[in-house]
Amino acid sequence: MRHGRTTANATGVLAGRTPGVSLDQTGRDQAARTGERLAAVPVVAVVSSPLERCAETAQAILERQRVAPTSLVEPDLTECDYGQWQGRALSELAAEALWSTVQSYPSAAVFPGGESMTGMQSRAVAAIRRHDAAVEAERGPGAVWAAVSHGDIIKSILADALGTHLDLFQRLEVGPASVSIVNYGANRPRVLATNTVAGDLSWLAGSAPPGDAPVGGGAGTDTAEDQRPRIES
């Protein structure tokens, strides 16, 4: 889950790791709606980036669960270190030469005074896989847990799960308070949904997906057609 909209998002500023950037009212409403969607799912753990906007969003999940999940903070899910880009207007950054690299060849992008996008992806993917393995070992393959993080972080995780090169990750959209779903199976990750902002998620409370992909597409879930998650960009 990405955090809800922030004051920086609303004003077109690249917040990065700037302290004190919180959800605005729209963002709080978005987080609450997503928390309600996830209330139908017994979430066993909520792992959050340490930044305020993610902590606030994670709380919207935690307070709506019937049984209190484990709550953890994961530094490796924090926002990309944008270095000297942090705190600047996106409209201003679009004039920088590095902007086109970030858009088309992000694997070559290194933010001045910050980190590379490949380094960002490497530490985020490692954290997600580490926590997923720990949850499965303790709770079994059907357990559901939530990671609350940032747009570029989630896009890089999804690119890895899809087997897509980081240079193509800008083709993915991850909106505020959206939910994307990945099952890390024994054979390969399976991306079950991306960027959902509405729809029933109760089907996640069922048994774990099989290890092998169903030939021909399979029968899907028991969720009614008009209740299935919508993928919106």
C-alpha cells in the first residue's frame, strides 16, 4: 500500500525523506477507505516505512483490524534518497538533464548527493522478500501482511515481481493509498493486482494460491464480478 496524499503531493513538491510531511485531509480520507477495504482481510503484520506519512497510513490499517497485527518499522522501505532533489518543485526538476534519465533509463539514475535507483530497488526488494519469508515461516503460505511505502519504492518492487527491468518501471502507476498484491510462491512471484483503489478484498482471506500458475487462466476467486478489485490508473 502506498501512503495517502500528502501536503507535498498536493503542491507538487518532491518530499523525499523530509521530516514532518504528513497526510492532508484527502490523504487521511484515502487511507481510511483503504483501511476499510483491508478490514475484511485478517492482516497478520503491517510493516511500514519510518516516514510520518506511511506511519499515519499504516495506522489506518491497524485500527480497523479485528485482531491486532504485528506492527513493524522497516528502514529499507523508506523513500528513495533523492539527495539535492529533495524539497524541490517537480516542475523545476523537469528541466534538469537527469529528469530524462529517470524517465527513460532509471537504472542509470543516481541522484546528486543521494542514492541510485538500482540501489533503491535492491534494498526495497530484499526487505519485502525478507519479511514475506518470515511471515510465511511463522504463519504459513496463506497469511496476508501489508507493507506501507512510497510510489517509486512500490513500483520498483512490482517491477522485480513481474520480472521487468527497472528501466520499464515508469510504465507502472501506483497512486496514493492504492493496494497492489503480490504472492511470493515457491516457484515465482505472482502479481495478483496493481494500483487498486476500490473493490472487495475479502478473497485474500482464502487459501494461498497454488504454487503453479493455472494453465488456461483458472477459475479465479469466488468474489462476485461487480465486487472484484478495479485496476485504475
